[in-house]
Amino acid sequence: MKKGIHPDYFQTTIRCACGNVVEVGSTKKNLRVEVCSKCHPFFTGKQKLVDTAGRIERFRRKYSKFEAQNKKASE
């Protein structure tokens, strides 16, 4: 390996918003993250509720003209 071209490697502390602390090696010091494996829904098996009804209504309003054109074209 050439000297002087590689970044410095540190023992780093990663802190999550949930309070979880992990010690790892990294080129950056003291990282802060919002989601980790302790609090992420994929790993915990818990899902957060999302307002899907509002999203569906916005989608229907947005594409109602497109649906009407397709009905006219198919008739």
C-alpha cells in the first residue's frame, strides 16, 4: 500500500436516536444516526402506521382525468 493516500481509520462510536450505542471501526469519528437495527421496523417486526387512506385519495384525484380518458378511448 502507498503511504499517505489512505484515510485515517478510527474506533468510532455510532449513536442512534433511540439511545443505542455501537462501537465500530470507521474513517469518521462519532457518527449519529436516526435509525439502527435496534429500532428499525424491519428488525423489530413492528410497523408504524401510515396514513394510506390519504395517499390513496390523492392518487385517485390525480389520475381521475387519466382514467376518464381511458374509458372514452375504450368505448
